Amino acid sequence: MYNFEYNRPASLDDALKALSSGDEVKLMAGGMTLIPTLKQRLAQPSKLVDLSGVAELKGITVEGNAVVIGAMTTHATVAASAEVAAKIPALTKLAHGIGDPQVRNRGTLGGSISNNDPAADYPAALMALGATVTTNKRQLAADDFFAGMFTTALEEDEIVLKVSFPIPEKAAYAKFAQPASRYALVGVFVAKTAGGARVAVTGAGEDGVFRVAAFEDALSKNFSAAALDGIAIPAEGLNSDIHGAADYRAHLIGVMAKRALQAAG
Amino acid sequence: MSATGIGASVRRKEDLRFLTGRGNYTDDINRPGQTHAYILRSPHAHAKIERLDISSAQAAPGVIAIFTGKDMAADALGGLPCGWQIHSRDGSPMKEPAHPPLVIDRVRHVGDQIAVVIAETLGQAKDAAELIEVDYAPLPAIAHPGKALASAAPQVWDEAPGNLCYDWVIGDEAEVDAAIKGAHHVTRIELTNNRLIPNAMEPRAAVGEYDRSTGDYTLYTTSQNPHVIRLLMGAFVLHIPEHRLRVVAPDVGGGFGSKIYHYAEEAIVTWASAKVNRPIKWTAERSESFITDAHGRDHVTTAHLAMDKDGKFLAFKVETIANMGAYLSTFAPCVPTYLYATLLAGVYTTPKVFANVKAVFTHTVPVDAYRGAGRPEATYLIERIVSQAAREMGLDQAELRRRNFIKREQFPYQTPVALVYDSGDPGGCMEKALKLADYSGFEARRKEAAARGKYRGIGFSTYVEACGIAPSAVVGSLGARAGLYECGQVRVHPTGSVTVFTGTHSHGQGHETTFAQLVSDKLGIPIENVDVVHGDTAKVPFGMGTYGSRSLAVGGVAIDRAMDKVIAKAKKIAAHLLEAAEADIVFENGEFSVAGTDRKKAFGEISLAAYVPHNYPITELEPGLEETAFFDPLNFSYPGGAHLCEVEIDPDTGVTQVINFTAVDDFGRVINPMIVEGQVHGGVAQGIGQALLEACVYDEEGQLITGSFMDYTMPRADNLVSFTLDTHNVPAPDNPLGVKGCGEVGAIGSPPAVINAVIDALSPLGITDISMPATPPKVWQAIRSARPPLAAE
């Protein structure tokens, strides 16, 4: 990697100050994508602001009808949380299925959604549960937060503080892992929420995570796998690579959605 | 059997240091004044270098030197040599293009070496490398072996027209054609043996050091055969005589063949260490390993199997195109010929076999031996076509094999393709495997799976392989440019402890334990009193190294022979001390006694006398107790067995899950059953990897698409199943220890069992072919094509 200045603030204020201290300043959460990128010399920040010392960004609470998770909470912490398991077990399963133990012990919710890898798991959960992202500047609905592959609505001086997940009636996540990377080739998160059924797909879309209106309409009437019979997902706009062509991914969206629905009960 | 002797599952002595992180690998070695090398590599599969300017880079901070191919040429260095020469059917020698460690003006695969930057730190070397200016004129590239011979294909070498390295044959083509023509039934198959990337856990590394005061060079390297590297690099590339060149291969974290070969980086750091007069370290990054470690397999084959009305095999004709990559790696030419075609009779009495192998150059990483080397390719072909023949003939898989097996009493068996199998019992192995796998209950399991919506299948592989790679006279007549014996030295210390020096190299195989067991067993001393040394040309007299499952079958026998010499000398000493005739001395359980009396001397008393020869037959015998033996066997070693794989396929996703894997193998005499089982585990895991997961993909421009673990799928624990393993051992008469190789059989026997199981599972749909690896989208697509989707899907 290239040389850079390393900064590890202990408070959000200091982090924001560090973030605005130069042109090529980069935030680092768990670093699970950023560090490999640096090692391959694909990024050259002038300064790295490591958020791991900012205690106020960590933790899990239940607030009213929502589970609120701090941006710097690791996947392992979410996977082990009794509150999460009691309120949104689908999220427990999702967090437990990210990467491997090393990744889960370093990687964070905030890092994952800010990076918005098109095959990451968390974006599907935020979209399907109708989560709200709180930053130092504003609150954003998940639908407005994700803005295409590796792109979000975040501005340069904006840091994700926490994510509020409304507790659904039922929810489940089913992931078909790309066999080499174990990222989602297709991951489908289904949720029965107060506002109707929501279905979000990660891994498959050329523009990253997306919702499936046809599934949501059918499931809002009948939240069961059988409700999806006969609804085909078009291959247009889906990824094709050596691990699966677009038509395979389109097919898997239906298969994984049904498996998620069966798991959701 | 003693607790530490032959046949005991002694825990591996080496594991304490490996499991506690105290192994000493090449990258752990740091020499005083050490510098770091970074190698600038080609991003193009094929390009002319029109301009190479290192001037800005030379001025970068920390840079000590930058060398290019021209600098190496100016020192009149040789190219990386090929250790095996094949002749084409017309008698002409194979095309053998020059392979300079750094290219001069043309790159021929992504990863080809262009320049080396030597700097105080690795970061500085990388920074400087970014300042090297290279103007490439990209040229068209060819990556796929099946397309390399086409008339319009881009040419890799001017001296190899049509990209043909050699066009080799074995057997009588006219005879085989005639048998095929008159046959009751001919089964035809076309298949690909997929290219694999080895991915040893430890990446390659090399540290070169030059001592100006003595003129001695030392190379620390990740090698399976340090003496071979010393020979190849010293004699052919750098022109350094053996006594001035020490090669050390310390702990090595896996090789699987990829660390046999002499690589450019070894020559570069050794040569450059004298140029800069400081030690130089180079360690591959994982992404470098993908584009520089020799790959494996990569065959495209068409074959015909002729049968009579009873399914008796009459003739087998094979036409194979084998990818050599851009350059000939050390042993590449022998893999698709003498390690492949000589095995095409398999475990069957097929009387006539003919094979034609065309080796081709492509703009890809060189291809060479990878765990099994030629024998997995042969076994995959034979067992696929035999299984297909059984389906076409309407015969049970076991029954067709029974009708064609070489029977136990027919050994030694002369095949029509040169080899003489010394022993084996293919039928015995298969019958035992059928019982273990509950073959008779399979159809019930298939039905039960179908009720759950899954396709279940069972696949067979009954195989033999030729390993214990040795007989020097034989391999010499087949084109090897080296002998393939092995050396063992047994040094008995004054108090009776023993150090064994072996020319083989352990990089995961457990030699430090297995060889110590040989000594403990034969000399009757505790295993703790035995140490095994390998991997250093300054310590071990000589050796050809470890590959081709040869360490025990060849190197173990050399140690055994050295012990014979030790015992013979010790008996003379004992006879003197016991005042008896030498012929009356009996050596048993670590004690020398006079037959028929209670007079005896312990092993340690004899060794002490040898080194403190106060009372010693000094006029007849030298002091000391240390002996060396070289062993060159008269035949290969022929392990074999039966692998049965049971899979279930999920039609919704195309995912194949291995449900049961049963292997019954014949290893002759087993020294350490636990280590042997571990070798089978690893080999089967790699075989399942090849069959279901590992796809090495080059695009049309010769770019490696699967250049990292993000895209190249290595087998992991959750892809596997708990294996059911057993043995059916027939001691090897042609091996003095009765042993057979075991390191490669898992990777040789298993892939066809897995794919045959997949095809069996899908056979109700009329599917007769699935290529390796049987990935989920491939299987899903096959199901979809065979069974049009229902309207609701």
C-alpha cells in the first residue's frame, strides 16, 4: 500500500474534524474492503480516519418498535445479540452468514452499507425492513440511501451513525452464495411489515440492491411461497459472470424468495 | 508391532511446530543486510515490448538496482531448462523455445517477468516499479488448447509452427482402428480435463545470498527438491558449480507439484545477490501465485472404446491435446505422455491401446505436474468412458467392470502401453467398496431422494496409478534428462541416537514421522531418538526430491538400505566385542546377541564402541557408524483402488452435494495408517474440488478471469463430507519394503467418481455429459435444457 496518515479519533466530533482536514481523507470502519484495496494499491488516501475508537457508534438497543444498531457494531456482535435474535431473527441469520469469522469480527454494519457492495448482505435487510439510516446530518430511508453499485446518498462530510430496523411481523433472508467469494450471488430478504410485504434482492442486480414489486404485491395479499408461483423475474438488468448468467440469477431470485418465505413461516 | 514401528499410527512429530506457529518457512528467513525484490510482470497475454525505460525508477528512493532481461543476457546466463525431452511421431525432438528468467522484448503470458527492482524495502521496490515505463504493442493471444492448433490461431513461438510442441504416439494405430471397426459397440467420448491452479497454502518465496569472501551462493527457496534446483539452476542457468551453490528448502507449506519446478525468481535473486552484493528476498503475493505458479491438467480429449457383445473391452483409442502454456516448465512434456498415456489400460485387460498426444503452446501460465500429474487425466478419461459404455450397453456399472478387470492372479500384468503392474486386486477393492457404500441399497436411496425433489446418483471409479517415480534407466529411455533414484544417509551418533538424511522433501507428507518409524522399527530404538533431516544440499548428500508419490517407495527404501549397511557394520563390531563369529551375531529388538547364548550388546554400546574405538577391530574396520545408500528401483509403484461417490442434486439451484464418498485403496504395506488416511483425505478433497468447484478461466484475450480466491473456488470443509475410507492392501513385490505410494491417489481416483455420480443422478433426464467442474449454473442449465421449464417456473 501507499503511505498515508493514520488517525484514530475517540469521538464523533474529532472524526468529523479529521474528515474535513484534507481532500483525500477516507473513513475506515472495519476495513474489510478498504484494506485489501489499499494493499493492492488501488486507493491512495492522504489520511485514513479509523472509526473503531468512537464508542458512541457502537451498540444495539431496542427503541419502541425498532432495533437500532450503531454503525460501528460488528457483524459478530449483531449475530450474537439476544435482542436482535428475539426481535428480528432474520437479521441474526444474515449477520452470521457474512464472510468468515475474521470478517465478522472486524466488519461493521456502517462500513457494509456505506460501501454498498452490490453483493453485500446488509443492503437487502435495510431495504426489505424499511430501515432508516441516521447520519451526522440527517435521516435517510433505505430506499433513498442506496444509489447504485458502490454508491450511496452519503455526502463527503457525512458519517453513518446508526440504522433503525422496524421490527417486522415476519422476515427471513435466503442467500445463494457465490461459491468462491461466498458473497451473495443472489440474496433475497423478505419481510411482512405493517406497511405490507417487502422483498429486496442483493447480488443479482447490475445497480446493486433492489426491491421486487411483483413479489411484494403478491405477498401483500398472501405472505407465502405459493403466492410467488407463476411470477417470473426478467433477466434484464441482472449481472452475468462466470458464476452465473443473468437468467440463472433471475431464476434464483424466485427460488431464494420462496426459501426465505418458507423460513419466515 | 511396536508403538512406534511399522504399522503404528504415530502422531506426527512435526505437527507441534506447525500447529504452534513455529515452522521456519522461506519467508521467515531474514539475512543480515537483506534487500527486497519486486518483479514487474506483464499485464498482457501477448505483446511486443517496444520500449522499456527504467531511468526514473532507478532514481527512486531506496532503489539499489533494477535489472532487465538484457542485463541477464549480458552475463550470458542460460534459460530455465526443461528436464524432459519428448520426440514426435516423426522422430523430431519437441520444440523447446528459450525461457530466459526475464524476457527480452516479448511477453507471452500475463505474469511474464519483465524486470526486477531491488530496494531497501518492498514498498520502495513497488513504488519504483510503478515508475518503469513500458510501451507494449499488444498482439493477439490464444489461451484455449482446443483452439491452439487452428490455422488462424495466434502463434506463440516462431519456432513452433501451429503452436505444436510435439505430436507423440504410443501403440499401434492401425491395429486399434481395425479392432474398433470390427467391434460390436463403440463408445465415443469428448471431454476436457479442466485446468487447475495449485494454490499451496504457502506462496512461493526465495532468498538469494552471495558470500564475496568465499564465492559461495545460497538460495533459500520453497522447493520440493532442492538438489534438483541446484542442478538445474547451477548447471544450466547461472553456471555455478555445485560446491559453490547451496540450496535450502526449509519448511514448505504445501507443494502439490507446483514447487517441483525451477522458477525464474530463484535464478533472479541468486544471480542478483552477487550483483548487488547483498541478500535479496522475494515472496509471491497470492495474486502473483495465480499467474506464475505452474498450473495443472488442461487436456482436451476424444476417445473411442470398442467392445464385444458381452462388453469385453477390445481396443481403446485416445486423441488428446495438452496445454503446455507459454513455456515448457521443468517436467511439463512428460505429464501428458509417459505419466498419462502409459496408464490408459487402467485396471482393465483392454488388449489394444493407442494414444496420440499433441502438446500445444498457448499464451497462458506454463502447465506442469499437479498432484497426480497425468494419472488423474488418464483415470478421468477411462472411468468416464467405461461408465458411459455401461450405460450404452445396458449393463450395471460394477458388472461391466468385473468383466474387464485384471484379476489378482494375472499380476504381474504387462499392459499394452509399456507398464508392468507388479500387483493389485481391482476386483477385491471394488467389492469391498460396494459393501461399504451399501451399493445394493442405492436404488432405494435414489427413490427416497426423488420423493424429496432431489436427483441422487452414484458414481464409480476403479483405478490404478503408476507412482514412486523412479527407475532411472526406464525414465531415461523415455526422455528424462535426470536419474530418479533416491539417497538416504543414516548417521548413528556415539550414544545410539540417529539422524537420517533424506533426499526427499516433506512439505506436508509427514516424512519426519514415517521415516523415523522405519528407523525405530528396524534399529529397535525409541522414535524420540531419531531425527530426520531434509531440504538442504549442504547437509543431505544428494536427492531427487518429492513428487510422484516417490518418497517412501524410493526414498524410504534408500534409508532402509543404509540401515542394512549400518547393521552389517555393527555386527562386525558386536562380533569383536562379544568375541564371537560375525555369522553368529543376531540383531533383534535393538540388541546384538550371540545366537544360542545370553551374551549381548545394546545398540548404544555398539555405536559407542564405533566412536570410542578402544577395543575395536581397527585393522579391519574404520571407526564411526554412518552409512549412505542410493536406491534405484526396478519398477514403478502401483497403488490402486475403488472410489464410489454418491451425490444429490437440487434441481432448483443446480447445486451438487456430495452425500457419501467411499474409497478402498491398495497401498501395499502401510507404515503409518493415520498419515496415509490424511493423504487420502487431502487428495479426495482436491479431487472433489476439481470435479465440482475449481474452474480456471482465461478469456479470449488471455486474461486470467479467476485470478484470486474471490473467483477461483477452492474446496472448503462445507463442500465435503466425512469420507468412508478403507484399504485392501496387496504388498508390492517389486518394492523392497512392499510399499506403494499414497500421496496422489485421492486426487487421481476421485474426480471421475464424482462426475459419474452427477451424470448418474441426471441420467433419468437423458443427460449423458457434464464437464468439470460441475458448477451449479452448469448443472441447472443442463437440467433446464433436458427438461423444458414448466409454465409456472
